[in-house]
Amino acid sequence: MHISRVTDPAAPELRDYTELTDVVRRRLREPAEGLYLAESIKVIERALAAGHRPRSLLVLERYLDEIAPLFEPWDVPVYVGDLDVLEVVTGFVMHRGALASMHRPVLPTVPDLLRDARRVVVLEDIVDHTNVGAIFRAVAGLGADAVLVTPRCADPLYRRAVRVSMGASLQIPWTRLGEWDEAAPQLREAGFTIAALALADDAVDLADFARDAPERVALVLGTEGDGLTRAALDAADTVVTIPMDRGVDSLNVASAAAVALWSLRAGLTGSPTESR
């Protein structure tokens, strides 16, 4: 480690951490330069455990002794400062004590991701990072094997998505999926039944579907508000719905993902997740 005290919030070496509230800038910068930010000691620890390489660390003075052992093997700069200085750098209060700039891992190909999977979740155009993070946490906790995200879906490695997922988006295998004319054949070639979670007159009750679920299921979840696109529904082998009471038509997409994965888990035996 190379420990440096932060005295100038505008120092060029802090560029990875500046203007974090500018979403447009971060969307351009992080994927282009192959970086993402891991927030909190717990999330940083999980990122390192997943084999991700750190580029640098920004940490409050009082947390340095706690996080230092994680970075001792790495020849990277560690920037240390007081709360008021680091708040200027990042644009927010660093309640969680630490931010690490991490190199993005190379994403697997879709066929490689699907090869040993039996339950996967497809996120179509979900733009809320909180929902993306919460779905990854549900995937990790409820036994699915992987996540595929469409081109317009929010970034699973966006700082808030990683934080809400409690680091699950650093652990669960995921990759980008193409448009449905390419994606649907890839899923079927790997033996997956495409199950779209949506409201439709001919939809199958989730309980009935889960009771005799296919061996391999790709559960497709749509964007907030509008739900799945027509292309996704046309690509699906079946449409599945969660029956609701009291005039409520649907759940939040992250809640729906958790309910569906819990239901499918009951019929899943010998999943690859059980041996990990």
C-alpha cells in the first residue's frame, strides 16, 4: 500500500471518486475505463474475495486500521482523509467509511454463463439501481445461478446497486444479453424454458408453474411501471403471474423476483448452487 493524506479534494489522482452524483458522467466513465466503485468495508471485502482487482482506496482515517489488512497484498494507492474533506471529494457523506475503485471483471459469454445453470433471472430494461441490487440479493439468497441483463438495464456494478445487493452483484455470475431475436435462441439452445413474469389473461398461476417447473427456467422480469416489452412476451414460452388480493395488480419488481424464486426453489433439487 501507498498511503497518502487527502488535503486537496480537486487533486487529479482522486479523479475516480469525484463528481459521483453526475450519473451521466459515471455511465460514460466506468464502463469505458473498466472501473466500478465498491462502497463499505463489507462490500470491498466481497469484491476482493471474488477476485476483483483494486485500483485505489479512499478511506476515512478512523477506518484505516480496519481495512488495511485487506489491501496489504496490493500495490495500490490508499487515500486517507477526514469526513469533511472526503465529502467534498465524493459529493456525499461517507457513512460507510470507505470507497474502493475496482477494475471491472471480464463478463462471461452468454453460452458460458448458461452452461451449468438451471435457474437464471433475466432483467429487461430495469432502470432503478435499487431494484437491480435487491434482485441480485434475492438471486444469491434464494438459489438461482445467474443473472442476465438486457442492453438498457441499469448497471449491476453501479455503486448503489452493489450496496443494496450487499455485494451479491459481485458474487453472482452475470452478463449482458442481446436483443430478443438473439437472446431467445441462445436461451432455448441451452435448454431453458423462458417464463415471463407478467399480467396476462392467459397467464399461469406461479404456484401451478412452480409445482411442475421445467428443469431449466429463465425467469424474465420487466422494467418498473411498463413491465415487459412486447418482444419479451413474444419470446416467452409461457407467461406466469403472482395472484394478488385487495385490488393490487402486482408487486414491486424486486419483491416479485423474490416471491418467484422462492416458489421455484421448492421444486429445485440438485442445483449447482447447493454445492457452491
